[in-house]
Amino acid sequence: MPRFAANLSMMYTELDFPDRFAAAARDGFRGVEYLFPYDYPAQQLRALLEQNGLQQVLFNAPPGDWAAGERGIASLPGREEEFRRGFEQALEYAAILGNRHIHVMAGLAVPAIEQAKQHAVYLSNLAHAALLASREGVTVLIEPINTRDMPGYFLHYQQQAQDICDELATAHLQAQFDIYHCQIMEGDILRKLERYLHRPQAGIGHIQIAGVPDRHEPSEGEVNYPYLFSQLDRMGYTGWIGCEYRPRAGTSEGLGWLQQWR
């Protein structure tokens, strides 16, 4: 049976962020993920997890200036020291919150910089992060993101992510497979899951879901999620599935799709 984690950056947004933990627990979730924890002390977040019987599954490393439109800095030349300080902060939070995965956002492609140079910086930063993560029993994740939601992102396709993992060849770097992003960019979801899930030195460390094309509940749209969940069971996937979608009309009201999986 799949293990579902509520994404508290997109779900329960009618509530203040600290109140979303209790709401997720009341609705039957046992895991949570979100974009960034850094506006809150790690000990406060840990207390919210413990009070509500929740497991921290995932969060992102610091992305640069998010409000100004930055979407990660791992591939940006000249930002290496900032990236490394940020990843160390992420590891400090993970040590307290207990998650074993940290998503590192690549950043936007910079037209004035040769792609090869950006790629080299990306690899160097990921290698550094994976080495630090390995010492703490943590795995770094990289995620292809579709061009509609995030135009100009440096990483768009699943094979790109697998190739980067192969270049670095460490067990502490894996791909994050967001079915919503992959369906928009590529389709053929099941075959890609079969191809990549258990690859040595790469593979898939975390899966996320949302309805396509509108990013609402996974019960809406063109993807047959019940079938994919059954196939993930068949393939032996035991990780979490992050519910990274925008509820159409209230989070709790839209959770009917979850009933058959409880």
C-alpha cells in the first residue's frame, strides 16, 4: 500500500503553517513534506511532528532569493559558497527533523552562460552535497520540472536526472520523480518508473503526484493513479508518495480519493 505524505506548502493553505500539521494528522496522513522549513526553528517543527504523530519526509535546500524569482542556485556559477552554506543548514534541519531526503533545486538556465559551464557547476555542487549527505545518512534528490510551471528551469527530463546521477555515481544522489511534471513533459509514466525505479547508483528516491493538467487532486485529469499505485506496489516501491497538489476547494473536502488507500 502506498504511503502518502501531505505537502504542507500546497495543502491546508487556509490555515497558518504550524496548524497544517494537526490538520494533516486528523485527515489520516502520517508523513509530511513542504518546500522550506527555514522560517521556523527546527525544534518547533520537530515538536509539531511529535505532537501529531507525523514523520518528516522531505524538504528543499535553500533556493536563493525565492521571492525574487530564483528557483535554486546549485547550477549558478559564482554562488557555490552560498549553496554550500545553505546545504549545511539543510543538513542541520534534517538532523533534528529526521528526514533522510533533501531536494536540491538546480536553478534557472542562464542564457549568458554556456550550458556546459552551468552543468559543471551543478555537478560540483551536487558532488559536494552528496558527500556531506553521505556522512549523515541522507540522500540528495534532484527533480526535473516542467516548462509550463517553471519556464527556464535547468532540469526538465527524467533521463537528464538519471544521467547526472550516473555521472556522479554515488548512492547518495537520486532522482525525485514527480508524475505531474513527467506527464506534462514526456508521458509514458509506467515505463519510465519501471526503467528508473531500481537503477543502481541512481534510481528514484521519492515520488510526487498531482492531477494533470491542472495540478488539483490526483483523482482528476488524465493520469490513472490507482493503476500506477498498484504497479508501484508490484515493483516493490516502499518509499513515500508526496501529495504536491493544489486542492480545488478545500484540502479535507477533496480527500475522497484517499479513502481506498487507507
